[in-house]
Amino acid sequence: MSLFGWTVILFLIGSLMFSYWLGLASRNNLKAVGDGNPGALNLWKAAGYKLGIAGVLLDFAKGYVPLLFVLGLGYSDGYARVPFAIAPIAGHAFSPFLRGKGGKAIAVTFGVWSALTAFEVALVYAVLLALLSAANRWIAAGRDKSPRADALQVVCGMLLLGVYLGARSFDMAIWFVWIGNLSILIVTHRVELLGWLCYRRMN
């Protein structure tokens, strides 16, 4: 199959909104929960931790399993990795099944980086998010627990991940994946990020 064909398939797999559908199966419309994000966090809030964990694992898997399979076909090096890696993240964020209004693409991001780097970069990103969360609790004394703070941590964590990629001298294709991933996270968290800017100006 062509590079374009695999990219389309990976995009469509990424666009499968498992958490949203699990929510509907449990009679919960995630669009009406919290910030309206059709992702695993709102599934957790609406239907409990069991379905929430299932949503996280399914969203992770759709970024990890198909990409790992395609990379194993001989695409583990070179620039073909770029569209292959970005496709499932973009699919989740702009799912055609939800008319282009998908989720925040965090779990699928972990899946993609796990497949690309044998879990290395995904684990580093997880550590960075944990450190940023702890720093927010310490600096802000836990005052800002809003989605604004969460969005800022997600995006800042991805920015800091760039420092790690540079220190480890990853090749240019990985950098292009990082740029694409960062751009999508900024778009999917744009409302919260703008809210944070307004909040900072008022305080």
C-alpha cells in the first residue's frame, strides 16, 4: 500500500471515538459533561473509573498498535514516519465521526510516541506532566485546578519535551512529528489557553 493509503488508514483509526461511544453505551453524552470533550477524562467523570480506564487504553491503543504495525513494514526510518505518526493524533482531534470536533488527543499522543520510540519519549512526557502538575500545586498552592491549568501543563510539557529530543539528538523526522503534535495540542486546547491568558491579565 502507498504512503498516502497508510496515512489515511491511520487517520481513520485515530478518528474512532471509543470514549464517546462508550459514554453513549452507558447512556452518557460526553458532549454534555464538563467541558464537552468527548474523551476519556469526561468518560471517567460521567461513567466511573472502569469505563474511564477502558477509554484511556483504547485511545492509547489506536495510536500505538496501528502505527507500530505500519512501522514494522519497513517504515521505521525516514520521513514516512511523520505523516504516519501525526495521522492518528489528527484523526482523534478532528474526527469525521464527530464532524471534525474530536478530543484533546492526549492519550493517543502517548500511544504514538510509545510506538515511535519504544516508550522512551512517552515516559519522559509523562514525567514532565507529573512535574508540572506538582509545580502548579506548589507555586499556586493548589488554587488553580481548572482546565486552564491542565491545558497549560499539556502544552508546556510538550514544549519541554523538545528539550529532551534535542539532548538525545533525535533525527529530523522525529522533530517534524513533535512540531505536528505540538500544533495539534495547541489547537485542541486553544479555548483553555486563551482563558488562561485572560485569567493572568485579570490577576
